[in-house]
Amino acid sequence: IEPAPAGTRKVVLATNIAETSLTIDGVRVVVDAGLARVPRFDPASGMTRLDTQRISRASATQRAGRAGRLQPGVCYRLWSQAQHEQLSAYSGAEILAADLAGLALQLLRWGVTPQELSWLDVPPPAAYAQALDLLGRLGALDERGALNAHGQAMAELPSHPRIAHLLLRGQALGLGALACDLAALLSERDILRGGGADLHSRLALLSGESRATRSAQGGVQRARQLAKQFQGLLKGRLVIGAVSDPEHPRWLGCLLAFAYPDRIAQQRRAGGADYRLANGRAAQFAEADALMKHEWLVVADLGSRQGQREERIYLAADLDPALFERELAEQVTTLEVLDWDEREGVLRAERQRKVGELVLERQALAALDEDTRSRALVGLVRRKGLELLPWTPELRQWQARVALLRELDLQQHGQSEWPDLSDAALLASLEQWLAPFLGKVNRLSHFANLDLPAILQTLLPWPLPQRLDELAPRTLSVPSGSRIAIDYTENPPVLAVRLQELFGLAATPRIAGGRLGLKLHLLSPARRPVQVTQDLASFWANTYLEVKKDLKGRYPKHYWPDDPLIAEPTARAKPRK
């Protein structure tokens, strides 16, 4: 911030500090790239990351103003005037892209919900729900979703809920000093950039065990000052169950897990760079790191590069899984899982101890109760879709026939006696119609043995099966005497028939008690479509003669009368004499 020495040019590389009221003496030239690194909270992952985006026109005006604060200056914008007009007028409100955990904690402390307040910009529901979920993971809420005593204590500390939880739990275990040091490290920029991801090396700098480089000394000093401030906040708070070995290095991972329970990570393969997080996301080291020798980690800092799915691990600490038996026991859930082994295609039952999406321990279950078993099978069908069941083309036609009659009723009367047998409705009601027939299904291949037509036809009460054949017949008799199948998978249904077989038929055939005319695909002798129509009478009167000329030239041995309405229909080349 101090002015440059006489005769020396100073270059200031700045982010959005150039848009603040801070004045840096001697600045008369601004080179604006038109970009900003903006924190964006992702509710899907529960993480905030920096995204590079174009600035607004208002930000560009503010940046240009830095060049003329104390003397005439100039701003060079690295974009064209046409691009300038395309910039948004103003930057978006921060609340629309921020981590709302701190906001949610304070609203709960006040006893209000977002809906009870008036906002300039309403907090996004997804981000707010994510914030409440995090507070629940941090033990701040009771069973009613209100703040408990621990949550009230967290709200009293001027820090992010993650840091507040870390400080309080650390103090209760007699690890207050370590918790304050860790909280300071997490609240500041990394004080050892390029020094690997292990947080133990940063603690060594704070304690003086390791010597900081000249460029890192300022960051180390700020972290020490912040740690002292945190220690002042914890004064007078009780130590409930002090650990017997506070100097043991495993407590760093334990404290970090208090702050980031959703970022507890398990290695996918021994010695590998890939980890899976408790929130279900993937994370990896971009390059070899000493922490890769540990199966369990807690990740403090994650980031992603454009075009990459996996998060990159920047800061982490190793985690002793033995801590899940006591200090981190609240992170462990035990549940009985009945699900499919996708690789072997068999039903497996086991008791799992899990940390989020990570499995700590599996134990096979011998006995399966029918309700649990049925729920697992239904869940598999719901997850994989109805195509898992042995559908046939004939059964799909049956389903489409019922759907057609239901649709016609709804259009005409607003209600229908025909049940909804669409895929969506069937998936929603698997428990009612499919579950009773799954008693002998133990392998994926066993689904093929189900009598699906008989199962589905139980959903059509009497006398609807009989009326189905009357109103939506599977086949239709045409003038030649042939019975032609109707395709109900299209709307309107299609009757694909050779043109010669319809000689003598004056009007389009109708179904559903005369409510719907079929769509006719009129075929050549080679069974290729020559005309598509729902108005057969119009075809005979206006189009037939043109079609006849073409067909007579291509199929001269076939019968092409001048008047199709009085001609004899035939399924052969010519009528029998």
C-alpha cells in the first residue's frame, strides 16, 4: 500500500480489492482483465469454490476509477466495446451464491424461518436446506429441528458454524489450544503453499517446531494472533472429558472431522490418489502426496478444475478409524441393508456401519424377513426401471390399449373407469401390484420367470377385460378377409394394410365405440407405405388415381381398378376368377 520508492515502478496484482474504497498511492494505470474469482456455494456438494466469471459493467466502472484516485490516470480494458455492452449491469447478490450455514444458525437462534422475514433477495431453498442439514450433522439441532444447547453455544461464537463446533468440541476434550490453532489455520489462507497437503506441517510452523520462510512469516503471525483470539473466546468453557494423550498426532484428524464430517474420506485402493468422501463425492490428489499412505483422511480444502468431475485435495489430515468407536461415534450409523450385488446379480443382506456414504464395516445377515426383502426387490425395480421385468411387445400393446381408452374418457368426461397403467403409475405403486409376486426372486435372472401378463391383468377389474377387446380390438377384419393387427403404441393407433385389401371400403375404420378413427398406412404390394391418412374417403376421391398410376407402373401384374369402391378387395396380386 505504501508508495513506491522514487524512480521505481510498482506493479500491484489485485483481485476485487480494486473495487473497494482502499486507496493505493501512486496508481495511475489500471489494466483490467474483466474477470473475477467469485465464491459459489454448491448445495449438491456442500462446498464453496471459486469460479472465474465476467465482471459486471458496474464493477468495470469501479475498477477504472482506481486509476484516477490521486492524479489523472488511464484504464486499459482487455475487451471490446461490443463485449462491454454484453456485460450484465450489476453483479448478482451474494446471498444467492453463498454458504448459508451461518445465516441459518442465527435465524434459528432468533426463532424465525426465512419465510417469516422480508428479503431483498430470498435465500435459495436448496442452499438453505443444505445449511440446515450441515447444522444437524454438527449436532446443533434437536429432534424438532430447533437449536439445542450446543447449537446455542455455537451461535454465540463469531465464526462459521463448522469452526464453532470444532472449538467447542475441542475444548470439551481438553484440546482447546490445538482446536484454536486448527481453527486459525482453517480461517486464513494456506500459510505453506506448495508444501504438500498435510495440515501437521502447518501446525509445526505455528508452534515454531518448523521455521517459516520469509514469504510465509506474515501468514504465520496472523494465524497465531487469530488463534489467541479464539482462545479468548473459549475462556471459562468447561472441559468435560479430557483425553489422556493430548499430544498424540491423531487428535488433529479428530478435530478436523468435527468441522468437516461430510469430508471424511476413504481411499478407494491402497496407496492410490483417489478418495471417496462421506457426502458421496469423489476427491483426489493431483500429484503424489505423503498422505496417500493413509486409508482415512479428513479434507479441509477442496477445489475443482474446469472440466473435471473429481475435487482436488489441497489440505487434509490423516484420520485414525479407531476414533469412530468413541470420540466420533456420533458420525456412525448402523443399518440393515438388503440390496443387489450388481456385479453378481444376487440379493445380499448385511448389517453396515457407515459414516455418511462410507462403509466402515459389513456383516452378513442370515435371516431375511419378508417385508424387508420385498422392499429391497421393489427398490431395485424402481431404481432400474420397469424394463427389468419380462415385457413382451404384446403386453406393451395391451398397456397402450388401456391408456388410449383412459385418455379418451378423460378428454370427454374428465374421469375414467380405466385405471392408469402408465409406466410412471406402475412404478409408483410397485408395492401394491408387484411385491406380492416376488417371493421366489433371489437373482436378477429370476425376474424373467414372472408371469407379467397375468400380474398386470389383475389390475383390470371385470368387465373391463371384455370391454377392452370390444372398444380397442387387437386386430381388425378388412374387406379382403384378412385380420390386421392394430399398433396402439402410436396415437392415433395405426392400421398398416396393403391398399388392395381395402377396395370397397368407403370410410376410415373407427374404434372406441366410433370415437376415434384409425390412422391408415396404405401399403404397396411390397408392403412399403404409399399413403398415410385418417380420411379414406378423401383418399379414394382425390389421391387414389395418382397413386394408382405410380403403382401400376411398378407392379403391372397387380390389380389396379379405376373405381376402388366397387372393386373386389384382394390379398393376392389379382382377385380369384
